[in-house]
Amino acid sequence: MQRHGRADHNRLLAIRVWRRDGRPSRWGFTVSRRVGGAVARNRLRRRMRALARRDNAALCAGADIVISGRNGAAEASFAELSAAWEQLLRRAGLLNGSPREREPIGSPEASSGCSSR
């Protein structure tokens, strides 16, 4: 299954996305013990869940999304984490209104802002 997914990362977070046409999107969150102790890892997971709730309505349907916290993410402010989060979702083409890279401007997918990658 991992061979068909798409991965990306930045300084604080990593994302892996698998497309699932016509089904609701699902989220998964992972934080390694390298990130910190149990309190730091759980705080980071809570922050990631809060960001997922915030952006769920703007998310393109039909994807399985796994977000992983990287070293330094537990010490980052919520604003820094939020900026890193949005950067990854936009790069993956998951947020409505994401910049288009491949579809022509007049195509139906380009107007919805959702990527079929």
C-alpha cells in the first residue's frame, strides 16, 4: 500500500497521502518517542487533531492522510505548527483552493482546488 501513496515533509511534520476515490477522508497521527516524553508527544498529537478538525471542512474528500510529528515539533508554537501543517496540505493538493500545478485552468478539477494526484 505504501508504494501507491505520496509523501512530503517539512521541518516539523511529515505527511503521507493515499487517494481513495469517492470515500470520506480519514486521518492518522503518529509521533515517535524521539520527539520527546509522553507528555510532549500527547500534546503534539492533540495539536495535530485540533488542526485536522479546523481544516476538515476545507479538505478535499477521498484521501487517507497520515501526519507524523518530527523532532522539534513538540517545542514549536501552535502558530509555527499551523503554518507547517497548512504548507504540507497545500503541497499535497488536499486543501480546497490549493495552487494548481498540473491541471489546465479551465478543467473541473482546477476550479475545485482539489488534486487527483
